[in-house]
Amino acid sequence: MASPHKTAAEPETCGPRCSAYIAGTGFEVPDKVLTNADLQKLVDTSDEWIVERTGMKERRVVSDGQAASDLALAAARKALADSDTQASDIDLIIVGTVTGDMLFPSTSCVLQNKLGAARAAAMDVGAGCSGFIYALSTARQFIETGTYRNILVVGVEVLSKITDWTDRGTCVLLGDGAGAAVVKPTTDRNRGIIASLLGADGSRGPDLCMPAGGSRIPASVDSVVQRLHFLKMNGNAIFKVAVRNMAQTVSRLLNTARVRAEDVKLIIPHQANLRIIEAVAKLLRFPMERVFVNIQKYANTSSATTIIALDEARAAGLIRAGDLIVLVAFGAGLTWGGVLLRW
């Protein structure tokens, strides 16, 4: 996809009026489609039940042997091409994920090697579904301080690898995918990230977690038998917290930037559940026609949802230069965050 925001080369140095902007985006999802009808063969559910409660119709799942870095690599290459950036020019790679290739080395290091981005520092961010927002906010700081000039930010998950396919309360919700953005500095005050906000409540961590696999409960025969290496979620407890915190995050972003809600072109929320998205829009008194939704195609890809949605919204012509856009997410931790930017 040709980038609508190519401009003359940025200055060699970034002064006090420097801001960070997204210079290119891309996403990748697996080829394999898992429909609601397919899930009916695995658990006691139905297409009607899933659509009514979640808005999801299908999701993508990786094939055997496919890992997070494979999806991340494809998405990253698309974002690099979209921003006319070479892998060798990347200074820093930040990957938001909780389903990386392995505990260590980081998936960002694996991706660095696959891309050939030899001069880039690399780190992962584990903020659950808020991972891309956390990573993008981190990239903004490095850009605005002048530490780095070309940052690759990725959100990627292969949730199918930690999904309990016997639990209908969670298996219908999750999908695999990756999205990437190249973030660069600009002195153009008419574009870039205007404000970002992050939050967390660690006391609610048990409501969304994978109990085993870390130092608390290392892998053992017992942990496998007890199915502790799968995602566990208290959906009822999370719903209200997710709605409240995402709505408050958007309101605080707009207040901080002194921006009116009616001036925002598009809100791109985390695609966790259509009911959550609709409830957030209702609290904000924001029309659903200006809320981007693609949950019906990909379900919840966790940290990848907001960047996948951003790239799809661009491709659909819903985002033009100068538009005000809000990204907002909520995830395990519990964490939440948002970014207000002018495209």
C-alpha cells in the first residue's frame, strides 16, 4: 500500500519541538481461518451464541511450527516498505507480546536477526492486549528525547498456542496476528503523537493470566495435567473494568490535549468484545460509525488488534492527513493505555 504521508527528508537533528509520528504500517495474519462453525465441533457453542455475545465470526490461527516472530517479520517488512525505511536504518525494535517464541531470548531479538537490523537495540513489552500501546508510547519517548530516529514497533500474538480449546468461555474469543509501525521524528506540528497515557492495576492480575510457565509455577507434569499453561480469564470481572478504564483513558487524553470529541475522526479500540466496544462508545457519547471495528474477521489478537485495525482503516481510506485518531486498549496486568495522534 502506497503511503499517503511521504514528505521531504526529516532534519538530521531533532530539536525541542520534535514529535514522533507513524511513518508506515503493516500487518500479517495466518492463512488458516477458524470459523464459528468450526468451533461448534470443538465445544458446546453456536454461531448465534458467539456473534450475539462477542461480535466475532471468524479468527485466524497459525499452522504447526509457526511462531510469533514469523508473523512479526511479515508485518515488519510491510511497515518498512510503507515508510521507505531499510532494516539497516532501524535503531530500536520494541515488540509487544505475551506469546513470544520463547521466554528468552526476546522475540524482538529474534526479529532483529530475521530482519537483518543489526544496529538496532531490541526489547519486548509484556502488557497483554495493551502491548502495542505501551510499546508505541515507549517509542515516542525515545524519539522525542532524540535518542533514536527510526523505531520499529510491533504487536504480535499467537494466542492459539495458549488457548484451552475445551473452554468455550475463552476459545471463541482469541486469534493470531501481528501488526507493525515505523515511528520517526518530525518537526511538523500538524502531525504526530499528541498525547499518550498508560495505566495499570496489578491487584486484578489473577482475572486474566496464564498461571504456569514462569518461576512461580514452572513446567511440570502436574502443571500440564491441571491445564495451567493455558490462558485463564474471569470475563465478568473484567468487562466493567475494561469499559470504565478505556472510556476514562480516552476522556483524559482529549482533556490533556484540549481536543473535543467531535473533532476526533476515528477511535480505534482494542478488539476484545463488540459489547465492550459499544459500551465504551456509549459512555463517551461517541457514534459507532466513527469507531473502527474488525473483530468479526480476526477476533481478539491481543496486542496486535489496534495496529492491525489502524492499518486496515488506512487501507479503507478512513484516515487522511490531518485526522485526529485515538488508539485505546485494555489487557492483562491489568493494564490499559491510549494514544492520541494527528495523522
